[in-house]
Amino acid sequence: MKQRIITGGLGALGFLLLLSLGGWWYTALMFVLAVIAFLEFAQMREQHWKTPQMFFGLIVIALIFLSGLMELPVLKSSSSFLKEPNPLLLGLALYSVLIVLSRNRFDLFQMAYLLAGAIYIGYGFLYMMVAIWKPDGLALSLLVIIVTWANDSGAYFIGKKWGKHKLWPQISPNKTIQGSLGGIMFGIVTSLVIWLIHPQLGSSLWALGMGLFITIVGQLGDLVESAWKRSAGVKDSGGILPGHGGVLDRFDSLLFVFLILHLIQAV
């Protein structure tokens, strides 16, 4: 527990510092985290980081970020390739060729797994990055991130203290209904507190709705990653964060929240 608190505290301070600096500092952080998260994702299925398929996955992530950056006002480009590098089709082509060259040692399942991971992780961190460049982007990003952290913390501590009824034991045996409800409560209260500090974000009803939305979607994102890990037979995605696991373990909720918020045009 002590190690978890120390790592979480130091990590949160460093993350919030780069978030407050914004711009290219935060953009670089998001790209580095995306690379680490993809390596963790691949290694859950024992894909070695020095292999061509890992390199191709990193190319897909880099192109996803490049395509997103080229849409920012500060980097508008007239080049259609830079604006639309089509990372999905390129990744599909690269992996398809690799299946042939490897004589099926690299198979269709591995291709689908790595390409899906590159797309999910790449776009998740991209949309976290893009949000900071928008009007009120810092305040909105802080709201989403801090509410998600409050949700995770509330679910963990309430679940530890009062958790009795399992939420989804086939996917995540340690999560409880009580912990889930505690996380939602913590998240909503945190959202309302942030709204009091930044009322320009919207109405109190908006803050209440965002708190509820972020906590529910965030918990679903946590379960998505738990399903991946259970399928791969691993407990954590990595060990880079003592007491917390890997980067993917810490950002699973945020990735899903920012993906969904982008799809509904909320960020």
C-alpha cells in the first residue's frame, strides 16, 4: 500500500506538471506513454519488442499521432499525405506482407491483436493529447483526468473496506459492486468541485452528468483491459510503476473515456 501511494503521488505530480505546461511537453508525454503502453500490450502475448511486428505497430502509432497533429491549427499542412497518412490501411498492408514473409510464423491472430492494440492505444492517447489544444482544453482535461482518478481511488478504497458482492468475477475477480458505486460517488463529487472552480465549463447539471458519464465509461474501460489481461493470463500489463503495474494499467480508464468523449464530440 505504501509503495502504491508513493508511486501514485509522484506519478500524478509529474503528470500534472506536464499537463499544466501543455503544448509540446504534454504532446511528447502522450506519445511516449503510447509507445510504452503498446509494448506492454504486445508483451502480454509474448511478442518480443525487437521483432518486425512490434516495429510496424509503432509505425502505426506514430502515423496516428502525425495525422492528429496535422489537424491542429498550429500545424495545418497542405500535404494530403501528412493530413491523411491512413495509418490503419498502412498497418494492415505491413502486417499482411509480414504474414507472407514469415511463412505464417507470424499469423492472422497476431496481426489482429497487434493492429487492434496499436489502433486502440494510439487513438486513445492521441485524443488525450488533442483535448489540451482546444478552448478550455486544460480545464476540461483536468476534469476528465481528476474525476477518473477519483473514480479509481474511490472504487479501490470503498471496495477494500465494504466490498462484498462481485461486480464481474469472470473478468475482474477483485472488483465489487460496492467499490463501483463508491467510485461513481467520488467521481461525481469531484466533478462538482472542479465545476465550482471552473464554472465556465458548463452548468452544475453538466458537471453532474459529466461526473456520472466519466465514472461509468472509465469503469468499463478498466474492465476492457482486465478482459485483455485475463485472456493473456497475466495479472498486470507491466511493472514500470511499482504498486500499480504498467502504463496500460494506469491509463486504461482514461483511454476509453477520451475515445468515447471524442466519438460524441465532447472533447
